[in-house]
Amino acid sequence: MKEAATETESRQVVEVNEGILSKNDVFAARNRSLFNATGLLVLNVLSSPGSGKTAFIERTLTDLRGRLRGAVIVGDLATDNDAKRIARSGAPAVQITTGDMCHLEAEMVGKAAGQLNLDDLDVLIIENVGNLVCPSGYDLGENLRVVLLAATEGEDKPLKYPVMFKTADVVIVNKMDIAEAAGFDRATALDNIRRIAPQAVIFEVSARTGQGMQQWYDWLEQRRAQM
Amino acid sequence: MKEAATETESRQVVEVNEGILSKNDVFAARNRSLFNATGLLVLNVLSSPGSGKTAFIERTLTDLRGRLRGAVIVGDLATDNDAKRIARSGAPAVQITTGDMCHLEAEMVGKAAGQLNLDDLDVLIIENVGNLVCPSGYDLGENLRVVLLAATEGEDKPLKYPVMFKTADVVIVNKMDIAEAAGFDRATALDNIRRIAPQAVIFEVSARTGQGMQQWYDWLEQRRAQM
């Protein structure tokens, strides 16, 4: 069983990589023109599984209701739990199920965006598959890459997953409400982020308690206003 | 910059997958014969980044010193921090740096094992790259797949990453000391694990405080005794 699964999975990976890779950039460029034409601010939200991407997006859209009109495209290997969770914020959510693919591609995002009324939106948030490696090489046509790191994951992650953090425009340090309980070394973590991602704006938040979220909202609204 | 990085990375992935995939099984079988011949119990430890693999392995080898002779092979994209941390337990540790590859392969493990004196060991622990997707398809020649899930990651992870959990012989729920603070829904988590991985033995532990680790040690020693 294990071997069979391996072979099928791998053959698919090969086909996808061979055929689509330069194609991904074409689709990303196509997405970008579409998004720009409608004045949308588009975020690609990336992290390890369980860093709190969904909770972060859900809270952002709930708290900004009436101020920013948002929608979400969610990528997952299996289940549509996240789209259901996000729908509670009142924002439209489209789920992409990727099967064994550990990242979203621009073409999938373009198709999912076709199910949304983009003219009625200010912000489109793409929640990528939980993975600190695979999605880093795939441009989806976004304006900003937002990389989440949960305080509970430890301060060394930017050093161990440099490619992901190097491409971040924003780094969100989430779960700060339980950082102390987790023995999180905040100073070292911030040093590591600044060393690998000197370009990134950093926010320290808890999507659960709401701490630190206001600064993120102010910054996001400002970015949207500049479009 | 982003586009260039994408192309290089992807081309490498294609070459690796095309060339090595059936080869991986050959190398895995070769590892397995070597490990069996020396009576070693070999674990492949897998999880998302930041679930506490290194702390779990470090504590296991420290606490079992004098009872089980262990060594570790550690895979990471970048840095040799983990091998250094594990070396504190007194166990030999060999670091494999994978660059942009999000999993270990059997051939790399075979080479790393060549740097260890296998006849002097009871247990070989392979710490895979932190990723809940890529490593699942690669047999390394291990006896047991040990999948870690941190309580802080949430109870839905087995449903969202089914391929990884389906192949687990053991599921370790780690960071139980801060499970309550993280709002972890233990009953749902255990249900989800049993649903996706009915074959797996489950241990609920904290590698930091040591809670629950004794049951894991007893089980591990028993498994080693059966070799």
C-alpha cells in the first residue's frame, strides 16, 4: 500500500511540475492584472499547519466588517472545514481541495476567484495549504505575502525555513497569549525574523484574544487605501 | 527574484522525482536489510515544523540513557541546530541538510547511517524534515512511523493531513502541558486520530515537562525487546 501510494503521488507531482511551472507565472500574471483592474488588495497567507491561519483570517474579517469588504480562497489537501469556519465571519469563502498537492497554484486561484464578485471586494485573502516549504515557490498574483509563525512553534523557524521567510512582506507572530506558557524566546525570535526577512513588517498578535490585532488592521487599511 | 527562485527550485524537484522514485524503494529495502541485520529498531519521526520533534527525541534519549543505546539522523532544510541539541543527550547525531527538499530519502539516510557504528546501537531515530505532506511518500527503511501532533496545532490536523496520519504506527500528542491554555479539544482530537489512523498507538505527552513520557518509554523498550 505504502509503495503504491508513493508511486501515484510522485507521478502526479512530476507531471504537475513539468507541465505547469512556467505556466504558473503566466497564470499569476493573469491573476495580478485581474486583481489590479478591480482595485483589490490580495494577500497570500502562508504558514506551517496549525499556526492559526484560519483563526487569524476569520478574526480579521469579522473585526473589519463594515470597514473592509473581504473574501477568502482557502486551500487544503482535504476537508472544507476552513471555508466553513471563515464563512462564520460573513465573508464569502471558496474552498480549493488540492488532494496530495502541498501548495496552491495560480491557475486554481484564478478559477476560484471566478466564483467571487471581485468588484464588490476590497481585500481578497488566499489561505494557502499549511506548509513552510512547498508553497514558497508559487506566485499566485498576490500583492503581499503574509507568513504566520505561532509562538508555540519556537523561535528557530525562520532559520530552518529561510526560503519561506525570505519572501515574506509581513510576518505575523501568532498565539502570543500562550507564548510565555510555551517558553517562547521572543527576543531571539524577532532577531531571527529580522535576520532572514529584514524587509518584512512584523506584528505580534493573538488571533484568539485579539491582542495586537488593531495594529495589523490599521496597517492593512492603510495599504488598501494606497491601492 | 521570486520567479528565478521558483524555476530553480522546481527544476530540482522534477529531476529528483523523475530519477529517484523507484530508486527510493530500492535504497529503503537496502537500509532495512542493514538495520535488521544489526538488530536495530528504527523510527521515522514526522511532524509539522515546531511540533517538538527535537525536544521529544532529546528527552527520550536522555531519559533512556543506560537502558537503550540510541543515535539520531536529523534532516533539515537549513542549519544543524537540531543535531547540536540532540548531541546534548550524549547520543551520536548526524545532520542531513536537504536544501530545498522537503523530505528525507532512503539514500541520504543510508549514507548518514554509514557514519554511525550501528552494532553499538539499539535504536536509531530519524528526525525527518518538518512537513506534514512531502515526507509521507518516502519509505526510509524504518520499522515504525512516529507522527507528532502538538496540542497547540489544533484537533483538526489528522483530517486535514490524512495521508501522513494514515501511515502512522504511533501518534504522539505533544505539548499536553499547555493544551488547556491553547484551548485544545482533546476528545475531538483523539476521535480524529482514531478515525484516520485506527492502527496507531497514541501517547499524550509533554516532552518539556516529561508528563506521559514513561508510557512511551515502556512501549519503546518492549518493541525493542521483540526484535
